[in-house]
Amino acid sequence: MMTLKKTLIAAIIGMVPVYSFAAQQLTEDQANSLQSFKQISVRGAFYTDSDYLTAMSKAADKEGAASFYITTTNISPSNDTLRIVYANLYKSNAPKAQEKTESLRRFEGIYEYPKSKAIRLEPYDIVRIRGYFPSEHDINQAIAKEASNKGAYAYFIDNRSELGSNLQVVAYLFKKDAPERKLQPENAIPYDSEAGQLALAQGGEAAMQVEKPGYYSPSAFNEKFYAEKFNNKVKVVDNNVSSKNTTTTSVEKVAEPQRVNRYTVTLSDGRKIQELNDATAAKMVPFNTIKFRGYYVTDQEISYQAGKRALDGGAKYYHIARIAQDTNGPNITVFVDLYR
């Protein structure tokens, strides 16, 4: 969700930004996989994201870079068009980034993966246990024991929920040579939007930016999806009695589509609408831009008011393009792009 201090895109002229300069912008994943040779900054009056991206591309060209990745954008508190933009530069033959040596914990001989590693790998099973676990160590020991029984190389504890004095813990299991998950493209265009359908019809690189049926969210596992896939059951672990009393119970099988998680505004009448982030909105063309003015204290208030007006305007998605502070008084004017 947006923050109160940021200013976003005011106008988008195409499905995917196209620059007249050679240096191209990298995604975060692409930048993290390469070694940068230099850091630079550009400053000036930039009215849209396209303005400072073009300026950075031109500056990167002068440095002999083939690509760049913007790391920070500082906005002047007195004038939201004045920005200092920082970026890392990369050569066309940039060497691969050296992977950091991982220091992973082990329980019962099984590695515990961090989320950053687990989310990129396809699990082969899911463990769901319920019982009394007085410490974090006890949780890991119990999960690792189940993982060991199932021949796992590693596990990742995704979530836990309280059930009275007990906990229900969900973990995913991985083989040593676990395949990569089929992840949605970063900042994917919603496939049920006009922009998504247009990009699919266009094909090529544009189509690759659209959410893909059957691909997974890049930020979360879908527990119900995997519970059905693996016909998973909950194992009840009673630490106070013999393991002979350990039982299993079936879980409800409900498959859900794998979608990119977005901030959602829900109105009192049950209507819902999703807010697009900066990068996703930059790939889409709004059918209308609206504005409203008032005094709002929190990000949630602004998003709620923007979402409500977007729904009334016939939108499926919205993006807060810009927030302007009144020169006199506490009110702000919010500019919202609407998408079908």
C-alpha cells in the first residue's frame, strides 16, 4: 500500500515503459543476481516516474552501462516534483553476484529454510501438526521430526495459529534438489483487467507481464491449495501422553487460484477492490483519473476513500497516482488512476 509521503505516476503512455536510451531498467531479482560496477544519482524536477527513469537511462548511457536498478528516490518536502534518484549500474557482461554462504539451522538433522529461500522452491509435501509446544525450539523439533520421517532435506514453517493452549503449525517440506516454483512475474498485471487481456493479445514480452494461471504467488504459499494437492491431514501431537494417542484428522479440501497478493479495500456493503502498486500500474493504462480532497490521518483512510470512489467510478483496480499537500492547512488532494 502507498505511503503518505510518496508521489507516484501521473501519466502512463504505454503498456510497458519504453525509453529512447540504451540502458534498461532491471527488476529487483535481476539486479540482485548481478554485480554492479558503479552507483550514480540524478536530480531534478520530475513530474512522472517516466521522467526520472528516462533521465536515469540517459545518465547510465554516459557511464557506459547496459542497465540500471533504482535503489532510492528522495523527494523534497517542499516540492514533490524535486527528486534525487540513486541507482546501481551494470555492464552488459556483468558477472553474476556471488551467493552468500548460508548459515542454516538444523533440527533432527533437517535444515530450516528461511522464507526468502523456501518461497522460490517447490515443496513436495506439507506438514500440519497441532499440540502443546512451550517454546520455539519445541516447535522446530516437532516439525523436524515429522520432516525426517518423510525423508525431507529441509522445511519451512509458514504459519502458526493458537487453538486455546495449543498451537497449529504449518510447514512445507523440500527435497535437496527441489525444483524452482513457477512464480508469477514480479508486479504482474491482473489477468482479468483490460490491460491484462490487451497484453495477452499483444503477445511476446508484454504477455509475459500478465498473471499466469497455474503459476504461484511470488510472496506467499497457498495452504489450502497445497493441502488439497498433497491430500494433507492434521496430526495432533499431545506432548503430555503417550504417542499412541497421536491422531490425524482430515482438512477441508478447497483449491484456490494462485494470485498475486494486493492490498484490498472492502466497503460496508461487501464490495471489494484492489490497489495496484507502482510497478504494476506503470505497465497499465488507466481509463480515467479522479481526484478528491480532504483531511486524512492514515494511509488506510486514504486507500479506503480512493477505493470507494474507484468502485463508484466503475473500476476493477485503482492506483494512487499522486498526493498534493495544501499550501495552507492540513488538507490533501489525492489523484487516483482507475483501471478496468
